[in-house]
Amino acid sequence: MNTPQNPYPQQPNQGQAAPTQSFPAASQPGGSGGYGANMNQPGWGPNPQPAKKKSGKGWKILIGIVVVVALLLVLAEFGVRAFLSNQITNGVKEQAAQSDSPLASDPEVSFGSSPVLLGLATGKISHLNMHIPSSLNVTYPDSDKSKPDVKGNPEIRMQARDIKGTSQEDMRIGDLNMQTEIPTELMLAQAQEGQAKQTPQGGGLEGAIAGLMTLTGIKPDPEAGVLNFEIGGGIASLAMKPTAKDGKMTMDVEGGKVLGMNMPESFVNSIRDSLTKNAQDAMIKGMEVTDVKVTDHGMELKLHGTDVDMNELGNAGATSTQGKGNSRGAEERSERPGKPDSPYGSSGDGYGSSQAA
């Protein structure tokens, strides 16, 4: 039998607290689940979304563009360096071939660490290094020691800085260092030719003595710093010490004996003057000899100059005192008066070449 429910709730016992009914707390203005402080403003609605973070896509694009431009500049820099290097080396080799004095190896050209592109834009190349191998060839046609035929040049090393100019005609080098080694075969050829010009011709006792006093060899002595000239196959000797003085190369006579007697002064002077004159005639305007050293193979010269006209590098040694080279060098220059000559040390010009000194 079902018991009827009491329609009246059970009253709490005396001493017990009456239960309370809980209601949802009112939310803050704009919140969800209630009303704000202003009862006319509804508080129900979607929850606020957090602010979106920037992806940085624009920066990535910008960085990518910068990287591409940098790579293009690097490629252009390498391309310009390779182009200029090939132009210089090919020019030197062509001139060597034209003068029938091939190089011992390919020339080397470098431009240092400074950007060449920037240098071309500003009209100033900061650095240029060049190594031109030897193309020297000394022969004696008809076995005549008084008429050596000298072709080509000894080895040349060049360090140039601050090269300025807008055309080949006005190029100038702010600072130039050069180094070359003059081999004994070249010095001997120069001394023999100079001696032949001052030796009496004809027969008789004087001519016979002159024939005996012919230079036949040069032996360097690096420890003593002297060059020992052999005369007449060994019947006499002459020692000279090359030095740098007042920007020029000089030869100091250390001693000379002929069969135990002092060598004639005129003979000594002919050799000394020939060597020093050839060296001075081959000097580039604006450059000075800073150091001379005797080596196992001959004589090493160091030169330095500032504000050097680049055309002077080719004009050095425009006339020759060495055999057949004189007429050929003069003819080549008369045929091209308006064109600058080849760089000093390239085949056909410079110290000891067929057109030098």
C-alpha cells in the first residue's frame, strides 16, 4: 500500500539551521553565465579569443632576399677577379710569344682581400700582386762573346697598392714594391758587351792582351756578398760587391789580380760601368733600389716607389745595349707611339730584356 507523500517539507528540528538554496554567482561585466553590474547589459556570450602571434613571415622573406643578393655579389666578385686575372696573364703570355721568349710557367695574379667590384666602382684597386716567371734567353750568334743576343726578362715579383685611374693612359700606382733576381748569365752578357765596346780592335800586342782579358764567367759568393768575375779562363779574377746607395745600385771593387799583379783600372772600370749603367737604364721613373743581395744564382734587387706612372712600367729600358734586341725594340715603339707599352717585367721590357738598358 503506497504511503502518501507529505506536501509540506519537513521542518528542521529545533536547534538546526535551515538549509539554504544556492544560486549561480553573477559574472563580471561581459563574462559568461550571468549579468554584469549593469543589469541591462547581458553577460552571456562566447569566451574572448587570445591575440594571434605574428608569424615573422615578412622577416623571413627579407632575409632571403638579402642572402640572394649577397650570393650574387660574391659570384660577381669571383667573376670579375677571374676575368681581370685572365686578361693580365694572357697579355703577358702573348707578348712573350711575340718576342720569341716563352715564359717558364704561367704568370700569377691576385688582388688581395679588398673587393675588386668596389674598387672598379670607385676607380681605385686596393691591391694587386703579380708574379711573372723568367723568360730570359741569352745566346751568342756565331759564338761571338762580344755580341750577346738577350731575349725576355728575369723573374719579377710585384706588389702594387692603391692603383687609381679612369683609363690605361692615366693609371698610377700609389705604392709599388718589386723584386727580381738578375742571373749570372745576364750579368755576364752585359759585362761582355760593355767590355767589347771599350776593347781596342785589331792585331798587335794590345789586341792580343785584350783578347786574353775577356770575361769568361761569374761565380757568386753569397756569404761574402761579392761577385767573382773570371777572366781569360782563370788567369785573372775580379771581385765586386753590389750595394744599394742613394736609391741606386753601385758596384764596389773588392780586388782584382792578373798573374799576381793589380788589374788595370781601365779594365775594371769597363766592367763596373757596364753593369751599373745597364741597371740604371732599366730603372723605372719614380722607383729606387732599396736592397741588393748576392744569391747562389746571381743578384737579387728590391725596388720601391710611390705615385708611379703605370706607363713607366712598360717604358723602362726603352733602348738596348744588348745585341740584336736594340733595333727590334726601337722599331716596335716607333710603330705604336700612342699605345702604352707592356708592364715592367713582362716579356719584351724591363731589366735585362732585349729592349732594356
